[in-house]
Amino acid sequence: MKNVIKLRKGLDINLKGTACKGTISSLKSGEYALVPDSFCGVTPKIVVHEGDKVKAGEPLFVSKKYPEVKFASPVSGTVETILRGERRKILYVKVKADEEQQFLDFGSKDVNSLDAESVKKALLDAGIFGYIKQLPYAVSTTPDTDPKAIFVSAFRDMPLASDFEVELEGNEKDFQTGLNALSKIQKTYLGISSSQTAKALVTAENVEINIFKGKCPAGNVGVQVNHVCPVNKGEVVWTVDPAHVIIIGRLFNTGKVDLRRVIAVAGSEIKEPSYVEALIGTPLSVVLDGKLAKEDHIRIINGNPLTGKKTTMEDYIGAATSEVTVIPEGDNVDELLGWILPRTKEFSTSRSYFSWLFGKREYNLDARIKGGERHMIMSGEYDKVLPMDIYGEYLIKAIIAGDIDKMELLGIYEVSPEDFALAEFVDSSKLELQRIVREGLDMLRKENA
């Protein structure tokens, strides 16, 4: 029997430009790049040189602290550029793709005949172990961790987020194989939405299925962990993106590292919001080619508007990118007495505008903050949209103060930056809550190292 968990707190933001289901076009590029920053918590060490020939599945870099954790090339070809930034930080490793792709063959395996160590070894050898994240700290996990559970959230409910059921279509076998592999390591929980009907989700085997009913951020894996198996000090929980579960399944079914995934290209500044199939590392210039409604006064986001990263056409699809969104920048807007007008087309959580009288509708919001950063206002705003058993405002204050003892007591081990995305959206103080939480987690990880 499936567990049904109802969440009362949260907020759905219905933005214009949601990707439409339909024909999924497959994108190809002459070059691809793997970005180390996609793997939070990993200090990369390059294991190739410019001019080297690599096959798809061969490592481009490894974790400096854990060299057995490799990160595989998405394509076969020639290493074209290793770009470094300040203090020689590795920004990306670019590979010029071959016309005919060659894959490193790791051999197909029957997951049912493997034990936990064999599964972990297969993921390490293939360079995809680093795609698994962990709580606490919300970073890429390491081989020496012993998780008490593994969580997969198969639905996304952030604004303009992609629909995983679209990505799942045609990949059901690989998804189940990936779940089987994870379940060999530790008990695995699959979180789904009450509105999802895909057979591969509602009848998934070898996992405990939890059905979540509620508003965003019910799809956040951190929220699901908090309600099913909370993390205490000294404990570790692994979390895996559902798209990465498919990649893991492909490895065991085919013996190849196939980093294809379906990406939503969405937002009000996209001509026809839709889905595309692309490899991790595909340039955004290829993803957005011919899709922009206009070229200026726009914000390109690698991810969704709440948790994504502001970027440019020179960036690449990251390991965790499930959507690329484009919204108005708002830097050319000139509103005379805008704050005094009724504003029937603007979104407000406090009903400051009259738009709430028109019921559910799509909003075309821009990237403006509409206010400056100020002292933190203890108004209870976070609690209204944070469906977790923590005191969000007090936790943020403890992080700002650098009080590690209070951070631990207030539940920092259970959270990740994305859990505070909605709180950041409604925050009257205009604080960068996700950045603050990230800094707090990094501080704690350094102290506990």
C-alpha cells in the first residue's frame, strides 16, 4: 500500500511559457563541455590534456579528494579546451565531438545478480557515481558514505519545471533498472505526485512509493526526506535525480554511458515552449537556437526561475539541468506610479494587487527584485511556504550569525538551498536565502571535515 502524504504549506506560481508536450526534437552539437560546478562539493582534478582523444564514458576529471570518483565525457572526440578561471579554477572541459561516436564498453550487467559493492563499483568505473547527491550538505556524495536511505523524487513542481513523465516515456525499462540498482545499495524511496499516472511510476518495483499532495515545493527531495526519513547528525541520505536514475539504468542495460536527457525549453520569451533531447554538456546556444522571441532585455536561466542560475548563450547544459528558461529581464520597464496602480496582471502573495480577484491565471513575471536588501523582518513569511518541520527564519539568522550549535539544533542537516527558493521569492527583506543556506552548509561541512 502506498503512503499518501498531504502538505498544507507551499505556493504554486503559474508562469507563462510552460513547455508543451509533443514531438521531442533531438539536438546535436559539434562540441560539448562538462562543467565541474555542476557537481557541488567536488574539487576537480583534470586527467586529460588538450589534444587527447577520448571515448564517451572516459573520465575527463576526477575528484581531488576521492580519485576513484570519475566524471565521464558525454561524447567521443578530441579534448579541445580546458578553461580555467581565477586561481586556476577549472570552469569546464570542452570536447570536440567525432562524427561517429565511440563508447567505452563497460559490459551490460544483470542488476539482480549484483550486490551493493558491485553496483557502486560499476557506477564508479563508469564515471557517474558523482551524480548522486547526499544530505546533509546537499553535495555530491562520496564512496565512503553509508546512507541510511536513498530518495528519488519523480515530480517537479517549481515554476516552468519540466514534466518528468515526458522524459520517462520510452525510458521505462532503464528507469526501473536504475531503481533496482539503487535498491541494492540501500532501501529506496520513490516520491511521486498524486496527479502522476505513468505506470512505471505508480507500479515501480523494489522501492517504497510515497504519494505527495500539496503545493510547491512538495516535489523537492529535501521536503520528502523531512517527512519520510529525517536526517539527524551523523546520518547520511542519498538523493538521486530521476533523470540520473535513467542514466544509471542505461549503464547496466547497455554497458554504455549515455548522458542523454530530455530538457524543457520554457518561459514567456520562448517562441514555442517545448521539450528537446540533448546530451549533458550541450551548448545553450544550440538549445536556444531559433527559439528566442527577442534577443535583448531577457534573462536566460540554466534551470527554473526560482533555483536556476543566471547564464548566457555561452554556457552548457549542466548535470542537474532539467529545463532552460527565458523570462523578461525587466531592465527596460518604466512604470509611472506603478506601485499605486491596481496591477491586475501582477502576482502578489499578500493580495496587494487586484490580480487575485481573477482566479488562477498565468503571469508573465520579469527578473526584477522590486526592492532593496534590508534588515531581516520576522514576519512568519517563510513558514507559510516551507512545508518542513523546522523554524526557517531562526535557522537563517543562525547561519548569518555563524552559530554552528544553533544551526544544528534548528535542522540545517535536513535542508538544501532549493528548499528555501519559495521563501526567498516571498521574502520582504529581499535576502538571498539560497546563497545564505549554501554558505551555512559549506561552513558546517568544513567544520565537520
